[in-house]
Amino acid sequence: MHSPAQPLLNIKEGALLGLSDGDIQIFRGIPYAAPPVGELRWRSAQPVAAWQGVRDAQTFSAASWQNIEYCRELGGGDPGSFSEDCLYLNVWAPAQRTQPLPVMVWLHGGGFTIGAGSLPPYDGKALAQREAIVVTVNYRLGHLGFFAHPALEGEEEERVCNFALTDQIVALEWVRENIAAFGGDCDNVTLFGESAGARSVMSLMASPKARGLFHKAIIQSSYTLPDQPIEQALEKGQALAAHFGLENASADQLRELPADAFWQLESPLNQGPVPVCGDAILPTPMLETFFAAKHHPIPVMIGSNSDEASVMAVFGVDLAGQIQKLRKERRLGLGLIKLLYPGVKGDEELGRQVCRDMAFTTLGYVVMQAQQRVGQPCWRYWFDYVAQAQHETYANGTWHGNEVPYVFDTLTLAESARDYVNEQDLAFASQVADYWVNFARNVSKTCETLHGPVRWPASIKGRDRLLRIGLHKHAGFKVENRFMRARLALFRRVMRHHVTLD
């Protein structure tokens, strides 16, 4: 007999032995697809094989190959071991349940090059204690996840080079087939993610292959960088092969390259933070799909943080230089921009705010309008809370990614936050997590309000509303109408012009 501390359950592929943490059952390292190794490298994710006997699901799996130092510094913690065999997911579920529970499937961020579903900020226990089933997913990263080369053309019935997106699709199919065994409602699945994870959510909302696999979406700090055209991806693939001395590489030769050879590559051979457009998974650029309102019509929550430009500075974007460039090129009209940002002094601060809004904030406005065109509700937010002890460190507001441990209510697990959070920070995180689970549980096409500390109305029927989460770094929630409307409308027009030109 197994111990109650080690829950045993059966899914389609076989039996799983998990572990208990108080009132929550945890199943780690569950394979959701066949290992993408050997002949399956650079192929669409394939169904996982069944197993005999009981499979141990008490330890996290390896993550996809990546830069461990970057992940520790920027990705949320130590991802543990690495392997090309990385297609595993983790489930948190209440031990006691009387009815099917909402399912929340998390896609981690990290620019499609770092991260794992096992990182401490993504621990699903606190959300599961709010009566939700939480699933976190590993997917292929870097060149293992996104790659095109002439030698690989024609290997599958359809052209595929967004292999990481096929991983996410197969993970959602696994959820549809198996989540009832954990107490989840397969007809109430919320897909949510941050940064590259949010970009993944938007890509799947634009993908014909993901239709019907999830029923609502939460998009945290997605970004407006254009997808990489397939033609560029093919050229990049050939350049990468040539770097390894394979000018006229065959598919077999490419697959013989060691799995850990790719993450170490630097620009221009490294993998950028966007998917490829032009394959069967993403036939049309994601932004173009949303501008045309041809995305899957489901309820959406979308938002971003008050200092998203922090991530751009980390990757070497000269924020003041962007303003100087505008001045030199006379694009957009610097006078108009200064009019839209009254009281902002100096190129550095102006660049910080303009880059933030062009790359991040405007996307929420674009999605809101797309949602209104397809008749679906859209909840928008602006996250501007900084832990009380960190106001000097984060003088310009909430950094890219810093909302995640509030959403998961994991401040005491997140490696830096746990050393300085106080009772107010923890109470605020609990309220944020409540909103997210309320969205997963209660939202439908006809729902117009989320309940929490304040009523959070959706932007429907031409209404432009937004919930401010945190007020100038202080706890609190406030609904605003037409938030940053003039500047977001301008940047939307600029984006639309570039998407049309491309």
C-alpha cells in the first residue's frame, strides 16, 4: 500500500505516484510528449508512449538547454539540470474536491531561451489552495525550439519550425485528455504566461492548430517585436550550420550536433525572443492576426508593468539613444511625444517611458480593440506595486517579471523577494492571486466584472477601462477610464502602419 502522503492516480498513459504538501497534491515531471531527441529533434511534438507499472512523479524533470547564470539572474531561479529530453509538466491539485475545478496552464517566460516550469516563483500551491488546478509546462528553448533549414523542409506533411509552440499545443492536448483525473474541468482551461510565455499565449490565440484547446487567456507583459519571417529563419539556419562547418548540411548531420552546442551562441547566431511566422503553426504574423481581429475569440486579461523598459536596458537598449534617434530621424514627431509625456525631463526618462509604452503598454490597447471587434470581454491592468523595502532599488516602478510572484502568491519562495517582503506585500500578493483565480473560475463571454478588493469591469462595447494594481508603489486598486489613451492610440497607429508595410 502507498502512503496518503504519496497520492496515486491513473491517467491515460499510466499510473503516477505524487506527493502531498499539506492539503495539496503535487505531481512533478509528468511526460506529456515523446522525448524530442534523435530523429524527433526539430519535429513537431509527438504523443507520449504509455508506461507499465507506477511512474514516480515526485521530482521535477530536466529543463531545456540554456544559460544557467542568465536563468538564475533574470529567469526566476535555478532551473536544475538540462536535457534535450525536456517535455514534462507539473500539476498542483487540491486533495479534497467536490466538483471539477478550473484549470490554469502556465507558460514561463525567458525570451524563449531560458526558464522552466519548475522555478520557485511558479510554485502552484497557493493558487491550488484557491480551488484551481495549476499546470506548469517545460518546452523546447532556443534553436531546439525554433529552427528552420532547407535540409529539414518536407520532413513533415506541413512545414513546421515553431517546435516550441507544438510542445505547448501537445501539452494542452494532454490537459484535455488527462486533467479530469486530477479534478480539473477540461472545458474551463485558462492559458496564462509572462513575457515569452505571454507571447506564446498570443501566438496560440493566432494559431489554427490551437483552436479550442483553451477557453480564456491571461497575457502578462507580452511585447510587440515582430515575428521572424520564415525566409530569415532559413537564412539564419544555414548560417548556424555553416558556423559548425556544415555548409551543405543534411538533416542527419544537423541532428548529430550536440544538444548543448546552441545555447552558447551569441548574436547574430543566437535565437531571438520571437517565434517564426510562415509555417503551419503560425501562418500569419501574430500582430497582423490581432490587428485583423482574426484571433480565437475567447475572454482575455492583458496587462503590463510600470517599468518594463528595465528588461530592454538589461539587453543593451540605449533608452536615451532611442529619443536621440527620433530627434535625428524626425520620426513620430518629438514635439508630439513631449506633448504626450508632460513633465518628463531628460532623454533617459523619456526614452524609458516611450520604449515601455511602444514595446509593452500599447499591446494591451491593441488586444482590447481586437477583443471588442470579436465580441469578447477584455480585462486590462497596469501593475505598479513595488515591495516596500525595495522602493529605492526599483525607483522607476515594477520591473519586467516582478509581478509574477504576486500572481502566484509566492513572494516567500522567490529567491530575492523572500528576504525583504513584509506583511503588507504578502497581503497585496494574496489579493492579486485572488483576481487571477477568479478570472479562471468565473469568466465567460457574458461576464462583465471580476470581483475583488474593487470591482474590475471588462472593456466591452467601446469602453476603455483598466485596473491599476498598485498605486505609485503603494498597495491598492483603482479602475481608470481611457488610461494613457492619447499616447497608446498614437503608438497603435504607428504599429499598424509598420505591420501593414511588412
